[in-house]
Amino acid sequence: MIDLLVLLIGVLILLLMIIKFKINTFVSLIVVAVLVGLGLGMPLGQIPVSIQNGIGGSLGELAIVFGFGAMLGRLIADAGGAYRISKTLINSFGKKRIQWAIMVASFIIGIALFFEVGMVLLIPIVFAVALEASVPLIYLGIPMAAGLSVTHGFLPPHPAPIAIAGVLGANPGTVLLYGIIAAIPTVIIAGPVFTKIAKKWVPEAFVVKNKLSAFGEIKEWKLEETPGFGISILTALMPVILMAISTIYSIATNDGKPFAAVTTSAMKAGKVVTTTTYPSSFVENVMMFIGNPVSAMIISLLFALVTMGWMQRKKNSEIAVSIADSVKSIAMLLLVIGGGAALKQILIDGGISVQIANMFKDSPLSPLLLAWIITVILRVALGSATVAALTAAGLVQPMLASASPNTAALMVLAIGAGSIAASHVNDAGFWMFKEYFD
């Protein structure tokens, strides 16, 4: 119980540092990680090692996926591809089904873009459509936020699902397939369905507006100057397509098990010799390659350089600016993810995650439900979806000691769902939405 009290105090200190004293989130996470480590009685020399292992283990693969994902999204946005996707869908659905058009556009764009970037991109389109159709801005804003949030919480190659999958040992491709199945009804309920309920609860919020003061300078696109709808959507979905192909092939030929290298160790001449064996089939090697999130993002970025760069007659200098700007926008996000992973590792090495798992091991509740509850509590307390997800993943990891790969994938989705619940004043996305739609 003392260790759990240490965790509670650590969370409270983290809240005070971030909310009350406005200290940088990454710095706050590292400071709290050290304090929690001390409170748990960890040896002084082990604390920095745990922090280093947490950050390194999390950002090793994630830095490439996250960085290339940001570059991919920025190239699509700067070429006008995302605008083309949104506008085409809206025109296709018609005014009577504007909500569904916004929801689908947000869902598709959200796969390639981060929540904040997707919102900034979609806001001018949503506002223009709301003016044309004479509907309240929030009437379209809720489906938009639902589409962006669901992809952020459920679908690889977004950083949070990828990071959680890495912690829990889940196959990202399986997470993607299950995530799509879960995401479709979720986004419908959280979008158009919830809008009807919200309109009854808070009718005064659904007011038709004729200006959007919170939004700065809006880049205007001429539709004929943007890439075609087909190539735009193909570029945005390329990582998902590659990972889905690999997963479907593994389901058809390998009982759903991902193709992976097998490492064996044996004693030879008094020394331990490690041998790594890769699949013998060329096709299986290809599937292993494209199913890896890092490979999928590399291929997708190269594809985007062609379709959203050179095919749009962009100069190399313009492409370089887009790539550089995208990396600048995610630098602090990467550090925050690393900070969350550091705290997670402290909780694991300090033994507290095992204690929490033991508390619930005899619970009649499903481990998936418990994972969701733990994540929601952390999300409400911390505000950051990514930090809540990574911390919760470290806490529930012992529950998966003998779980199947499918259970691990479902656990990723349970944590992802909890991580996007109950956004409020300690969440940057809350204030962003408020400024645009209030």
C-alpha cells in the first residue's frame, strides 16, 4: 500500500507541476520519475538507468515511425492532398449528410496526420461548409474530433498504438485490423449519434456563426491545383495498406502469427553463440518487411515524395522545408513520449506495476476492462493521452504474462480507448477545440 501511495503522490506532483506551475511536461515527467523511484526505494544508481532504458526502449523504433509519419502528413497537407480528400468527400456526400462526410474525411486524414495537425487542416474546410449549409460549427466539429481522436487512439501507425503495442508485445498489424473493426462503430457513435444527444443537452452551443476569430491565416486552395483524389487517398493510406497486406497474408498462411526472425542460442566451445534465422520464403521476407511499421513508413514517405512532391512540380527546396517543419512540430512530442516511457519503466523496475496487477488478478472483471479503467483514471489525472497510455501499458503488462497475441492486441485497443476518454482542462486538445468552436 505504501508503494501505491507513492504512486498517487507522484501523480499529484505531476499534476501540480504541469497545471499549477506550468512546468514543461517532459521535465515534469522526468522529475516525477526520479521522485517516484526514490519513494519506491530503488537504488540511486538504478534510477537513471531505468529512465535511460525507458526512453531508449520507447523511442528506438518510435522515433522513425513518428518522424516519418509527421513528414508524410505534412507532405500531403502542403501539396493540397488532404484538402482534396476532404472536399471530394464533402461534395460526394451532399449537404444532407455533411456530418458523415466530415467524419469520413477526418477518419481518413487522421490516419496520416496527428490530431492537432488534422484539426488545423480541417477547420477552414469545416467552417466554409458550415457557412454554406447554415449549420452550427460544432455540429460538424464533433464528428471531426471523433474521427481524428479514434484514429489517434486505435490505429497504427499512430505513435500511441505503436508504442503500446511495443510495450505489450502485440503485433501492430493485428492491432490495426482489430482497431479498424472497433473504430468504425466508435466514430459513428461518438460523432453523428452523440451530436444529436449533445444538441438536446446543450442547445445553446449549437449556434450558427459567421466568423472564426480563433483561426489565424487560412491557406486557400484551388481544387484544380491540388493532387487527384485517388492519388491523395492512396498516399495517405499507404502505411495502413502495407501493414494490412502483411497481416492478411499472415492470417491466411501463418495462423495470424507475424513473420519474424527467430533467434536461438547454443553453447559452442564453451561460448554462447546466438543465431538469427529469417523466413526462407522470399514472399514471407517481403511480408515481414512491409508489415514492420518502420518499413511501412519509409516506403510510404518515399511514395509521398513522388506523389505529393515531384509529381506536383515542387522544388526540392520546398519539399525540404515541409520535411523540416514537420520534424520541428514533433520534437517536444517525442520527448514527452520518452518521458512517459521513463516513468513507465520506473514503475516496472520499482515493482509497482506488479503490485497493481496482483491487486486485480483475482478480480472478476475482465483484464481488458481493468486496463481501460486504469487508463481512464490516468488520462483524467494527467491529460496527455500518450502519457496515460504508456503509463497504463507498464502497469498492466504483468497481466499479459500468459496471454495470447490476440489478447495483447485487444489490450492495446482497450488502453487506446481509455487514453482518449474524458478530455478536459489539462489536455491541450481540449483548449484547442474550445478556441475553435466556442
